[in-house]
Amino acid sequence: MTAPLRLAIASCFMLSMGPAAAADLSDLLGSWSGRGTVSEGPGGQARRGACNLSVQGGEASVTLSGRCAGPGKAASFGGTISQHGSSSVSARFSSPGRPSVSYSGTQNGSSVTMRSTSSITVDGKTYRFQLQIQSHGSNSFSMTQNATEIGTGRRSQVLNMVFQKK
């Protein structure tokens, strides 16, 4: 599996932030399944993909584990999401054989926006990643992940998924 696809898949952790907009992280507990598109990296062709994730923990911090797959590719992942006060969130995710990625962001109503806390190099180009998560009630949320190339400002969609609670 390519490094960009692993990064996109690792970012699926944050998909589950959508329902948290209504209350606390304990709303995320349980199992989720998602369907949508994943590209192999910034500027790559979007392909259909699916993810399954499990969330355990409490009100202020949760642990996630899961697996995502696209045509001929799959990866497992793990991570934590923490809520700090009423509108601040942070996350740290990893996938086997890849470095951990940290994110921070804010919650505004039923939407969460998070950005990578440092730049990430993929195939010799350096990017910053942004996640937009939108709640569609307590049993569904959507997430879009975009990458912006540092230096050129070129932006591309890496992930677009809709998750349902199992």
C-alpha cells in the first residue's frame, strides 16, 4: 500500500468526530462503517473505498481502531481523539509502518475542522492536510479530507466518506 493511501486511511479515525458535535466523545462509542472515495494521495485518482472502525473510551478521550480498503489495497489504523473544553479537539493517528500524524482543530455546531499540526511529505512533495467532518444526526456523519501542497497552494481531495453507526 502506498504511503499516501495509508495517510488517507489513517485519517478515517477522525470521521467519527461528527456526532461529537452534539455532546461529548462518548457519543462516538461503538462500531461504524463508511463508504465513499479514497485517492492514493494528493492529486491521485479517487476510487471507491470502505472503512470499519471501533471506538472505545469515555467523555473526553476515545481510542479508535479500524481498517479501510479500496481496490486491491487495505490498511489497519489506530489512534486517539481528545476534546479540550467545548470547542477544541486534537487527534493522533498511526498505521503500521508509517509515522504518527497529529491534528488539532475546532468544533462549531455539528461541524469539526482539523488540520495536521505539521507538514507531511508524500512522494517528495510537502502538504498540509485538512479534515471537514459534518454530523447528520447521531447515527451518521460525512468527512472530506483535502491536501494543500506547500509552495504551490494546489489543493486536492484525498478522502470523501459517509459513515453509519452499525
